[in-house]
Amino acid sequence: MGITVRPAQLSDIPELARVLGIAFSDDPLMCWLIRDDATRARRAATLFATIARHHLIPLGGVEVACNDADSIVGAALWAPPGHWHAPEAAPLRQLPSLAVAFRHRLLTAGRLAETMAQEHPREPHWYLAVLGTLPGVRGQGFGQALLNSRLDRCDAQGLPAYLESSKPDNVPYYERFGFDVTGTLDATRGGPPLWPMWRAPRVP
């Protein structure tokens, strides 16, 4: 089985967003934000497409993992140092799509994002905003390949990495790659918690 990790192009957005929407359809935070099981994957895909198009692909922060058939089965959305927050003009461009994704929960999603931003580290780092693979390929190394692709760059640049895990089962997985839990974040004000995780660069 071959695994190819490559930078995402604008033309990849529909498919990488579809894959991430499926990957996050059982995520506790996504379930809390998008309550309708029947539409969650599609609406989450709208969210991920918006983030990729208006923020992270232009910064070179999105990579996809492909199988032997060159089909996208996983994706990672990273923000480079100093760019983890969206540009000032981005919220206006993103608003129509975010309204489609969150509907009446749009203000709730906005408050969540604001709380996360307040707690976000200010030290220069690579920020892993989203990582997901299709359920059928989990355990086959696609997520590992996506992580190593960017973490190798972190180590080469001497830069740390940061993420917030929204699923407790994923915490030990990220710990295998050198991430350490730094606390628990109640960004939902009583809903599902987040686990901020920080990874210091490894010296070759």
C-alpha cells in the first residue's frame, strides 16, 4: 500500500473537505455544534472548505494524503507561524459559508472560536487546526504520514507545534508524536472539552 502526501491545491478543496466532513462526523465538538446527524458531515465539509480556501491553502498550510488510486483519504490543515488567526478580511468572506455550516449555532461557534483564540499560545509555532482521515483507512498510516510531513519541517526549523484535541481518544495518539497536554480548555462553557497540546521541536 502506497501513501502519498502532497500540498493541496484549490482544485482539491471539494474532495478534501468531503473527506474531513466524514472524518469529523463523530467528533464530540462537531456533534455539539451541528446537532443534526443527517446533515453534519455535509455541513462540516462546508466549514473545512471555507477554512482551506480563505485562510490556509494560500499560506501553503494544507496537505492531503492519497492512496494507491491517487484518491484523497486524509487531510491536514496547518497554519504557519504568525498566521494561526484568520486575516482581518477573512471573516466577511467566510460568513455566508459559516452560516450554512452552523445555522442557528453560528453565534455559539463564534464564541467558541473567540475563547480558543484567547487561549492560543503567542510564541511562534505551527498550528494543526484540523487532521482527519476516512474511517475506512484509519490505522493504515495516513494520519501518521500527514503528521510527520509537517513535524519534520518543524524540527528542521526548530519550531514547536500546537493543536487542540477535541476527542479524548486522540490524546495518546498525538502523544506518540511528541505532543504534551498542557491543560483542559472549556471553550464550550459546559459542553465537550478541548485538550490543548504542545510539541517542542526535536533536535536531530
